[in-house]
Amino acid sequence: MKIFVSGANGALGREMTDVLTREGLAFLAVDIDRFDITDFKTTRDVLIDYKPDVILHFAAVSDVDRCEEDPENALRVNSLSSLSLGIIASKIRARLLYTSTNFVFDGSEQKPYGEQDEPNPINAYGRTKLLGENYIRDVCARHFIVRTSWLFGRYSKNFISRFLNRREKPGAIDAVCDRFASFTYTLDLAEALLLIIRAEKYGIFHVVNNGVASFKGFLQKAKEIMGFETEIKSIKAESLNLPAPRPKYSPLRSDNYEAVTNQTMRSWEDALTSFAGGQP
């Protein structure tokens, strides 16, 4: 099995290429420094030449506020590149896996979202990722759409992971206490994606570690596990005055993943314990 990976320098891309290397699978991994995935001709030529069996499309603008401030670029990268890859995948008869987000939901429900729930994004990031999903579903029959949420891991550069990966931590840190979602360990996600590919059951999958938490709750657990002394201070989301609105409650249920693979995602607490201890 030959695999093409877009967005290979991102947190999930790097974790995925480590897993593929460990499994002895052939892959071609690219990122913006190699070529622009939104350049249809270049992408088509590379993929026709490489002839992958599977395309893993991770490349995205995932900075939610950046998407809100520059929706045209978000549309180009998150949506139109997905349409292009869907067309190319269909032409070369490759399977296409596209990673999407819990932000396709509005957060108005007080229960975790399943794959059958109706999306209703409230920001540009969610809208462009959902449009990418729809494009792929329209043009590529052999697709896997995988929604995930709030990644953490050794390669992640988001607020949570930067803090956890710091050797010397500050005396205090602010953490949002009134938004709730699922957390996902990038290593667990990468291994789950490989199981989905091998199962060859097409459709929409939610893949997250089990459980629900706020950023404050996550960091409090990390403090308990890792033993750092940083004070975790509560702040309300509205106090940040961020450009993009966020859903207040957007955890996911991994129902389809569990049904297809006969595997259960471990809890985010167990995943965090493994991450903190440097164990898989």
C-alpha cells in the first residue's frame, strides 16, 4: 500500500509519518515547503506519477481566528484543495481520507455529537471544513471523512501542547472553563486512521479520545499527572474577545469508528497519562 500525505509537517502529519514508518508502509509526505496543495496542476502531476493507493489529506488552515479574518484563504486551502484532491483521487482510483473538525457543529446540544447529527458551523473554519467534506463526498466515492477535536501531542503547537511540552512552566496560567469538547492524542488518532484505511468502510467517522472536558479541566488533570506547580486560573471564553465564535459544547462520539474497527478509543485521561510519561 502506497500512501500520499498532505500537511506532513503539521502535528498529525508528523505523527502519521512516524506510524507509517513504524509499520513499514511506503509513503510520500509533502507540505507547503515542497509544493502548494492548492495548485491543482502540480498536485495532479505528482499524484499521477506516484500512483498512491491512499491519499491522507491533512493540509488545512486550522487557526480558527485566522480563518475568520481571512475567509478567502481558508476557502482556498480547506475547501477548494479538498475538491481538487477528490477529483484527482477519483481519477487515479485512490482512497481519500480527509480530516475535519468538531467545529462543523454549533455546540447548541448538551450531548456529544454522532456522525448522523446535522452540522451547523458558526465560524469560517467550520464552514470551510464542512464545504471540504461536501466536495469530497460529491466527487470521490471511496472517501473517509474523519472529524476530530482539540489535538494534543508531542508535535502539536497549540496552546495546550506548548504548555505541556515546556520544561519550565510559569507560575500561573489562564484556562477557559466554560467551553467543553473532546480531546484527542495525536498518536491515538494516527493509529486509528490506519485502522480505518485498512477496514475500507467508507463514510464519516468521529475519532476522539473518550470523555469530555474544558481546557481548565484538562490542565488540572495534567497537573495531577505531571506534578507541576502552575496555578490553573479560570477564565470565561467571552473575556478573550477572539475574532471567531466557538461552539460552547462540541464533544464527539466515535460510534462508527468503534463499529467498523471493533476498537474503543481510550479515555483522554489515559492518553494524557501516556503522553506525559513518554509511553505509547
